[in-house]
Amino acid sequence: MNAKRVTILVLLSIAIAMSTYIATSYGFYVINSNEKVEMNTTTSTPSCVGLTIASSSTFTLGSDYAVPISDNQFLNSSITTQNNFKYTFTVKNDCTEEKKLSIGFVSFDNNAALLNNLRYILVESGAKLEKSNIKSVVSGSPSVISKDMQEHLKDKYNLVSPLTYKIGDAIISNAGSKTYDLYVWLSTSADNSAMNQSLKATVILYN
């Protein structure tokens, strides 16, 4: 009887150790952004429209927050924890009329193992996070952006044929601005192919 108990304890210890290893292995997964950016859009959008990425957010999922989580786990996390998944940017319109633009998520390295498993919420800064806001980054085909914007990404980031996914719309009144919070996390649907991976990305505006 004692031998059976010892065997069970050993098997449980191995299972726990394996679970811990899997969780910590995902810790190498990181999303990095470029440093602070003040991007005046190219001729694909009016020159009077700009996008600024907040210097306080580096769009990085550190090792403690890189383990795949479910949508409910994200929503039920504390605000402090949710902020570890947050990326903030401001769109400003200096034009004389209202502008409606698309917001795009641009992958620098087209890492399919991660892109296919990224979930996100995009809201105006400070808005309540709802389950209905949750979407997949690759929910549609890559967006078509103008040659001018492609050239901008090539000149600034040395990107050739970058994958761009539409994640939202920005409607900005004349001489107005809006700040957005983008939350991105790795879905529990991710398998071992997403382990020890990294993804670098940014956001753009386009017509």
C-alpha cells in the first residue's frame, strides 16, 4: 500500500514539474514594439493626420505575462495585470475636416505561430473592457495598404511586404485627437509551436 502511495506521489510530482516547465517555456514569448514613434502618415493618409505611440508603453509581454491565457482569464484579471498587455497610442487630426481612417496591426517578422494565436481588444483609452470587444488579430485577410505606406514601412523599419491586419477604425473630428488602448495576449489555442517565439509589431493608420 505504501509502495502504491509512493508511486502515485512520484507520478504527481512529475506531472506538476512538466506543467511548470510548459508554463515557464512560454515565458520566452515576447511582443516588442519599436521605441517611441511620432509618425506623420505618408500620402496614403492626409499629412495633417498623425499617430503617436506613448513612450510609457513599450508593447512588451514580459516572461511573467507570456503564458497563453483564455479570454475570460484576461477579462477577470486585475487592472494591474491587464495593463501588462496594454499598448497606448494617440491619433491626432490637424485637418480642417473630420477624418475616418483604418487602424492596422503590422507584423515585422510575419511569425505565423504567434500571429494566428493573438487575441486583442482595441478601445478608446479608459473604456470598459467587454467580451464582445475581443477579436483575433488575423480574423480576416491581410489588409491592402497603399504603395506609399509600404514605402514608409520599408524606409522606417526596413520591412518588405509586411503583413498588415485591420484591427479598427478611427473617426477623428477636425483639430481633434483620440487615444486608444490596445490589449494583446496569446490565446490558449496556441500549441508548442508558439513556445520560445517572439513577435515584433506596431500600428499604422491608412485609408
